[in-house]
Amino acid sequence: MNSQILIRPDYRKDEEKNEWVIYHRWELHYDRYEYTPENVEIVSNAIRDKLTPKMLSTKYREENRTNPLFGHCYHSTQALYYFMDTDNLAPHSGRDHRGIIHWWLKDKNEIIDVTEDSYDANNLPPYDVGKKSKWFGWKERVHKRTLELMNSVQPTSQLMSVNLS
């Protein structure tokens, strides 16, 4: 395993300088896993085991009651991306039949989708319309939900709050 620190900076506006400054950050100290098919499966299963409705935006919670993977694609995909020790993975997204954006990873032509089972044979994931995507959020910061999920998946990791001001 390869030790890493994943940082999520928090910004606020400095009115005097009229610029955004980092005043706080979240740091996740964790280990990356060797990128093998076995580890992708093991880590994907560990991620799925730690998903809870509390991780979801309110708009996804109702459907999540009957479809426990629904709404978890973004933070699950981002967690797997950061856990794997490789530069071969790229995030992809596409709108499904309902107009909801779904996320997965690709390694060349291989699709790696942690929450693929949120779809069924009648409603397939939107791989055919998906494309390589940048992470959501300002400056493509890692999401706090992703850090919390990774911390719960890997008991030896440490999530720390660091005040800078």
C-alpha cells in the first residue's frame, strides 16, 4: 500500500484583498491500494457496505429507500478513484433515461462502476452517452462526503480538520 494525504481546502472571500483564500482544510491520511482486479472488487464491495442514506442529498433519499445504491454514484466513484494506486482511471459521467447524471470510472475501454447495480435490465446505466468528466465542485475539490466515506472504508485512515487562520 501507498500512503497518501488527500486535501480538501475550504475557501472564504478576503474582502480587503478581494480574493478567495483558504482558511481551513480537511486532510485524509490514507493508504492507496495496488490497482488489480481483485483490489477493485474488494474496495468496491467495502465502499458499497459503508453507504448510508445520510450521505445523500435530500432529493435522492426517497428512491434510495427501495434502491440502496441510488444516489451514491458520485462519492463512491470518487472514493474508488482515490483509493486505487494508478493513473489509468478516468472519471466519466452521463445522463440516464431520467436525466439524472450517473458516474463511473474507465480504464481504456473497461468500465468500473461501483453503483452499477442501482440500474436494472430495463434501465441501463448511460455508458453509451457518457464521456470523460471533471469532478464536480469549485476547483474540482474532493467532496467532503467522499473523504468521510473513504475514512469509514479504511479504519486505519485519519480524517483531520485543520484551521489555517
